Amino acid sequence: MARVPCGEPILSTRLSDIDKVFKALADPGRRRLLDLLHQDNGQTLSALCEHMDMTRQAVTQHLQQLEAANLVAVVWQGREKLHYLNPVPLHEIHERWIGKFERARLGALHDLKTQLERDGHDKT
């Protein structure tokens, strides 16, 4: 667990982690890398480069940003460095920003379904 310096709010430290995730997701090349890892997790840099229209150095830099945002985890197998998708930060974003908007929409759909079923039974 990361230590928070005295006087610094825990929330601001957590938000800086989330800011890294949003920054990483802002680039289409990095999103493409995440898609590639989602399709086939545990790929080497060479395997990922085959599907990218950029230099090996550019792919490496994008992977480093994804690692810094904790969206990609690295596992060494011998001399091979394998890259794995870490979906946890994406789930946290979903829970914090997307899920709360879905709850209201799903609640409204449930209420509508209940009302329509009630109206349907009243007519029979």
C-alpha cells in the first residue's frame, strides 16, 4: 500500500493514479495496444509491434505509459518480457464514473417495466 505524505489528502493521491489512466487512454495507439492484449494476453514487444503502425521505440514508450498507469503488467519468462492487460483500473473508472449513471437508467427501465406489466394486467 502506498504511503501518503503527512498533510496530503488520500483522495488527491488516488486521483493522480486515475489521471494516469485517463491520460493513457487518451491516445489511440495505447488503446490499440490494450485491444491487442485483450485479444491475446501475454504478448512480447515484438508480437505487439507486428500489429502497430509505428516504430518499436514508439510502441515501447506507449507500453511504458500503460505500465505507469497500471493498465499493463509485465512478467519475465526467461529472456522474454510478456505484457498483460490489467483491467482493474478500467473497472475502477467504470464503478466511479459510469456505473452511477447506469444505475439511474436501469432503475428507470425497471420502473417502466413494472408500470407496463401493471397496466397490462389491468386490461385483462
